Amino acid sequence: TNGERKFDSKFWFAYRAANLAFADTVLSIYQPGDLVWVQDYHLMVMPALLRARCPRARIGFFLHVPFPSSDVFRVLPVAAELLRGVLNSDLIGFHTYDYAHHFLSA
């Protein structure tokens, strides 16, 4: 209705499944001491999946697109899980201060 989109959990489950498949592949070749770089919004929950199975892994995350303002981000039913995913990284990078600020405000 009027361009409004409804959240469809089947797409969220597919997103999580894709993140899990990438995490499984990384962990199949991971060696202690490796640095794992996770790139972009496609894999925002992957750091948490890696951390759960490899607590000592060094994980970096970089978001290549703008992070939305907190008032936009918080309407997502899965916002907390996305944040938890990224926050399991040791280093988080953004293109601009504004994008980092939006993330910190979320």
C-alpha cells in the first residue's frame, strides 16, 4: 500500500542461511591467527556466527554502503540481530563519520 513494504521472515531466514553458508566456508579453511574480513551488508550477521564457533578469531567488518539513521534502522524487526552480528567484530569500518555516527546511534 502506497509503497509500504511488509517484513517477510522467509527472506530473513534466507539471509541468515546465506551468512551461515559463508561462515561455514570460512571456518573450513580458517587457521588460528588468521584475520577474517567481512565485507558489506550482505554479511552483517556473519561476524556473530564466526565468533560463536571460533571465539578467538580476529574479525574485521567494513560496510561499503551508508548506514541508515537510527530512526530508520530501528523499525527493522531484525535490527538488534544485525547490530549484534556486526558488534562481534574486532574492528568495524565505515566510509564516513556520518555513517559511523548512525551506527553508534542505533
